[in-house]
Amino acid sequence: MMPILALTALVAVPGPDSLPTDPPDGPVDLVLHGGRVVTMLEPEPSPAPTGLACRGDRIVWVGDDRTVLALAGPRTRVVDLEGAVAVPGLVDSHAHLYGLGKALAEIDLVGTSSAADCVERVAAAAADQPDGWLQGRGWDQNDWPGTAWPTRQLLDAAVAGRAVLLRRVDGHAAWASTEALRLAGITAATPDPAGGAIGRDAAGEPTGLLVDNAVDLVTAVVPDPAPAEERRRIRLAIDHCLRHGLVAVHEAGAPWSRVQLYRELADSGELDLRLYCLLDDQPATLDAGLAAGPFGSADGLLQVRAVKLYADGALGSRGALLLDDYADEPGTRGLPVSTVEHLRDVCRRAAAAGFQVATHAIGDAANRLVLGLYAESLGDRLVSARWRIEHAQILDPTDLPRFGRLGVIAAMQPVHCTSDMDWATGRLGPERLAGAYAWRSLLASGAVVCFGTDAPVEAVDPLAGLYAARTRAHPDGSPAGGWQPHECLDGRTALRCYTLAGAYAAFQDGESGILAPGRLADVTVLSGDPTGGDPASLLAMRALATIVGGRLRWQAE
């Protein structure tokens, strides 16, 4: 499979001839040697470098072991890679850092086989936590026998009188107990909020299912965590990301209060990875954030210069906005979770304040709407503004080339494809699959595609994402040959989407995304080479070390 180099048309990637030929003077702070360095230069240097050296937060040399080790002084930290592979630091271009920490601190429902399985986990948590709300995340009714939505009565039978709120895996639906509905004031008489739906039985009574904006009716009455608990959750998430080799995360929507907390962590030296923060679109956040303007921390680890919008919901809960009816539910086309007027107004305000706009759009109708609003807002300036569409899962084929033509970045998640593919055909119908999770087609048309996981919707592991991008198959290899295999990527292109493209989407492509002198010393050390060999090798591969800004932030035992 030939690699796709569309990104290099937008991002200057020096070739090996531009590497310096003379090593720097004086001792360095960190040396890696005894392995292999995948620089992501085009083409790769030959022979392949076996080590690199860092001074401060920058790479100062990439080359052979003899030269690299000669740069070490008495205070240099020397790390023997023992045959491991160093690649540019992996970037998750769409995740929810605080949401990940919250999920790690709550009831884990990922991989549950039935509603009863979920209830058992809730009951066990209730025994350990006798008071307060019980919250969890990760269930997916599409993985259960019959795929029926769960009801509040199941929760009530196990934990009567307790307030329970369990988010679906995608975060776009939730399952609530009767007590949680009571505290939120949700009754048969409560109307569906704009951009949301309350599940109801034949008599009109709430079932406990809440979709998209209806979830907010309950979260509004959930007590806020104490500041110490907020910080603990963020720490849990940072450590989790570092253990998986991530040097940077794009935080896909944060309130202004949390942005201030991230700023405090950066100022106190507690932010151990790069955080590119997208503001949420709540009035208080927008008013404060746009007035403050784009900013970053002194150490460069925190950047705040983007706004996150929502055009629709998720495919799994039939909230993704489609041009035609869902194949498995005629009469339903999804939910426009924001008004066009709101989307247009925020685009206008963000452009005036110098902010990037990143809009959640999953269905083909939502993507068409957002592309049109972006073109209306900025026109020819879109390329330099680097506005993004988050997910871009289902595209009408006629809209697909508009990404490259307009300069709109597609921030996609390969693991969404492999999570959804078993039921996506039934939900969409075969006629809409031509533009489904079409990252190779987007790249071929000239678009920039960056990869992430949408954690905690999916596991944060980037190696799982690289495997999905190369195979479009489950870990057991099914379906044979992959689902719509013409959209599979080669290993080098997939890695570029997880490195240089992520840097480009955060305006950091001149600083990171490749391993070369002068670039930021953001490095992920892996047990194998993710760019070649059998894609199945990615399933056994693991992160061994994570270096951010020249500092070894995490290392495996």
C-alpha cells in the first residue's frame, strides 16, 4: 500500500539532507541510545539513527550511538533503549482529559455484556459507597442481547432510593434511576429539551433513558466535586495518558473554571503533558475565554486557542444528524443539538477573537451544515485558521473533497470505526457507507486528518488506534480483510496522523511532530516499530517511555 503524503503539502517536512552534520558542543541533558529512531522525515535518514540527544526541551542531535554518547556529560541522563523504537511523541487529537479522569474514578461499565451486568457493578459500588450519587460510564446496548435500552426499574430493584446516573460509552446518552429523575424534576409532563430526548414508556412515563441535551437535566443537579477531587481526577488521567505513550492531548471542550485549574497546574509544574484546550460553548466560558484571547503557559505545555461546538449527537444513540432516515428506525434522522444561529454566532465571535473552531459533527447532514457555516464564516481564510470538524464519521461523498478544498481538518478516531462497524451498516444502510469513517479518501483528496480516541468513549491507547487505522478489523482479525478495507492506511501514514497531523491541528507543526534537531524533545518509546510489519504486532506492542519537553515523564519498569 503506497503511503499518502497529502499532509506534507501543507506542512514543511525537511528531508535528511537538512539534518546537521556536526554535533553540538558541550554536554546535553538527556541521551537515548541503543535503539532505532523513526524521525518521520521524508524520506527517513539512511542508515537509520540509533539515538538522539536533548538539551533543555529541544532535540539537539539525531544520529549514531557513538556520536550521541559522546555528547553525554557527568550530569546527563543516559537511557539505553535496548533495541526499542523512538518515534515522535504520540498525540491524542480528540479526548476528554477530565472526563477520562472522572471515568477512572467512577464505576467502570466498559465491556458489560448486559444491563444486568451493569446493575451488578452498580450494586457492588453502592456497598462500598453508602451515600451520595452513584455514577459510571461505558455501557453500550449495541453489545447486549436484543440491544434494548435499559430502564430505571432495573436500577431501582438493586439500589432502591439511590440517585444513579450511568453514561453510555459515547457520553451522548445516559441511564438514570427513579431517584435521579426525581431530583432533576423529570416527570411525564417534562417536555423534551431542544436537542435532546427523554425516553418514555407506552404510558408516557420516563424510562430512565436520556439522550443528548436531556442528560443535562440530570447533570445539573449532580453536586460538583470538591477541588481536591477535581485535581485528583486530572492527575489520574495524566498518568494514564503518559503510561500509554501520549505526549499531548487535545482537550475537547472544557469550562472556563477548568481552564483556570489547568493553568494553575501548568504554573505549578504539575502538568506533565502538553494540553491543547478547546473551550466549551457555554455562555460563561465563551464570554470569559474570548475576552481573554488565546494564551498559553510559560513552559508551553498549555495552550488555549480553540472553541468546541456541537452540531449533532452520536450514531450509537441515533443522535447523529442524517440527510435521510436511519435505516433501522424510519422517521428518525437524529438530533441537531445546537441551533444554526448559535453555531453561526460562535463561529463569528471566535473568528474575531482569533480562536480556532472545532465542531462535533458525526452525521452527513451535520457535516454538510458545518462545512457550509465554516465557508460562510471565513472563506479563503479557512486554510490558515485551521478550523476542524471533530469525528467527521459519516460524509456524503459529494462533501468529502470539500475538507481539502476548504482547508478544514478532520479530527477522527479510528477506534470508532472498529467499535461501530458491526452495527453501522444496519443503522445507515449500505448506500451511506461510501463516506463512512473514510480517512483514506479524505487524505487522498488533500485533507489533513489527525487521529485520537475520544477517551473515555474509547480506550486511550494509541496503539489500538494505529491497529484500527491499518486493519479496520477487530483484534481477532474479523472481518477477514477488514471492513471497507479500501479505507485502510499504511503504517507510516497512520503514525503521521497520530503525530505530525496532531501537531498541525494545534498549530505546533513547526515545533513538534518529527524528531530532528531544533524540534521539541517530545518522544514516545515503543517496544516495536509501529510503521511496518504485520499490523497484528501492534496488539502486543507497548509504550516503554514518554518524554515531554526533554524530561522523562514516565518509564516502564
